[in-house]
Amino acid sequence: MKTIYMDNNATTCVADEVFQAIIPFFKEFYGNPSSIHFFGGSVGREIVKSRESLAALIGASPQEIVFTSGGTESDSTAILSALNTMPDRREIVTTRVEHPAVLNLCKYLSRFKGYTVKWISVDKRGMIDVEEVRKSVTENTAIVSIMWANNETGVLFPVERIADIAAERGALMHTDAVQAVGKVPINLSKNNVSFLSLSGHKLHAPKGIGALYIRKGTRFSPFIIGGHQEFNRRGGTENVPGIVGLGEAAKLAMKNFDEENIRVKGMRDHLQKGLLDRVSQARINGCEEFRLPNTLNIGFEFVEGEAILMRLDEKGICASSGSACTSGSLEPSHVLRAMGVPFTSVHGSIRFSLSRYNTEDEVEFVIEKTPQIIETLRAMSPFSLETINTACTVQ
Ligand SMILES: *Cc1c(COP(=O)(O)O)cnc(C)c1O
């Protein structure tokens, strides 16, 4: 059975070009880029090239890029740096729908480190209100951390306008752009964003590599303290294959950027329409107007997401669910809950996230199979609905 992979917001496949580019750096060019000898030096030059490719993708200059181990490290680095370099400011402004990498760090800082966190809410379309942000950012705000695109719904936030608000109050602006890089145009030379996080494995590079953009002139305090690597901003011998892979992935993303994203959006829109036409009582979660081109989060009323996923899986279709019932908690997604999605729909929410490696035939297959699955499950739903109801009223 062929796998139809529509879970690209969780992780992506490594592109063939990326894989080929990486291989020589395991056995042939394994030198330490910091070494004086030519063998290490030649590896160092590859890192320079990768940094340039990645910088070009986001409109940064190469000196503004620090390679990290991924999105999570970049997020922690940015937020903790702002707090360390602005010790008089004790507030963080963020949203209720951030990725756990930001959400749980902010909870930790509030519970154990005495910081005040101002949580920006979202409306039922998953959108934030810029005026609420404006009211929340004060002279006491060290950092505003707001994601560029939400990983569950794909909703895009007006990060550049918020960066202006932060700048007016002398606060730093961080954006977790892990889901946005490569999918929507980003030009950091044209805005006030201080820090931007990205991750390799969400754009067809390997897992365990990412980067943090640090705007030139921003005061910075490293998270990982050690050697002089990354211009003294991140200690530790460089993950050379990862860095080379991320550079190659950045080049690939730039190639035919518009055409590829339009093609992916076409497939996503087709999938959305196909499912809405064939399944009653289904609704889109998240603002359709400001949304990543690859993401479709759709709630099917009166069915359980985990059951849908299992049946999709039997057909070789990989997607993900809006609730985290698999973890045993039966906790619905914090994102969909913050949006006020009714519990009958939260639990039946499925995220399909596409990439340039999906095909129209795959979309057709999913449009054909999903309605049958929903119908079968709804025929037996009174029992499962009751289970959900009980589980949800407990907490
Ligand atoms: C995947 C993801 C992360 C975490 O990135 P890792 O490289 O896996 O640490 C952070 N933020 C968002 C929005 C993500 O989708």
C-alpha cells in the first residue's frame, strides 16, 4: 500500500537534492570547520554558502543567521536572550495558541521565574486582535513572541504590524516562523522583527537543525555557552550535514517559490471543497483568508478524531488530529479550544497538511475515502459522543 503523507506540519521528507548534498559530509568531508588545516577549512566554506542561501530565503544578511538544533532551541534562545539583556523589563507578551516550544517556556517563566506573561487570545477564526496586542505591550515588556503561522490551523498573524508596536515601546519582537518559512514570502530587511525561529525538518531538510535570525544590532546573550562557533553566539561543533542540508533546502524553497506554493494551495483548496461538498456538518477551523497555502484543519461534527485517523491510516493516509486523546489525557487541542470551537467539533477535527510532493491523485483518493469513513463512524457515534462528553466535563 502506498503512503499518502498529508502531515507535513509535523515533519517533512528530506528532499532528494538535500539528501544528495549531505552525503559527502559524513565520510568524505568530515573535518571540523574550526580547524586550521585545509581539510577543515573547506568544510567551513560550505557553512558560509549554506548561511548565504538561508539568509537569502528570508531577506536577511548571513551574519544575522545562527544555526541551532531546531525550532525549539531557537525559540528558547530568543526569549531568554531578551530577558537576560533587558533585566529591568519583567513582562512577556505572547498568544494562547503558540507551539509548546514557546507556550511551555512562557508558562515556566511565569510559574518559576517571576515574569508576567500577557496571553493574547484569538477569536473564533483563530485570529488575534492587533489592538489587544497594542494595549498589552508596555514599557515593561521585554519581548513580544507571536508566531508567524499557526501549526494547527495555518492561520497567519500580522507579525510585521506587531513588530512595529513592539519597536515603539522599546521591546524586542520574536516570531516563531517554523511553519511560515518556505510557504509564505518573508523579507526581514523590510520589517522590525528582532528574532525569527525556523526549523529544517519542516522544510525538507533533516531533523535536528534549525536557525535563529538575530537582527543586526540586537543585544544578544547566548543560550548554549561554549566555544566560539557561530560568531560566539552558539557554542558546540557545527552540525555540518544538517547545516549543508538546510542551505540546500533553502535554495530549493526559493526555486519556483510562487508556482510551487500556488500549486500546493490549489491541491489544498480542492481537498477542502471536495470534503465540504461530500460531508455534512463539517467546518473549517481557522480564518481562510489569512492561512498557509498547505494547511486544512477541518472539524467533522459528532465523530472522534482519533477514530478518523485510525481509519485513514488503514487506507495509508497520514494526517493528524486536533485533539491529543492519544496521549491519554483526552485534552482537546489548546489552539482549537482557545478559538472556542464547540466540543462536538474539536474532537472530530483533522489537520491535513500538504507539501510539494503531494499529487492531485492523492487528493482525489482522500476526497473519496474520507466521507465513507465519517459516515461509518457517525452511524455508530452515539456511544463515542457520550464518552467524549463525560471526558470533557470532568476537567
Ligand atoms: C515544529 C515546530 C516547532 C519545533 O521545531 P523543532 O525543530 O521540532 O524543535 C516550533 N514551532 C512550530 C510552529 C512548529 O511547527
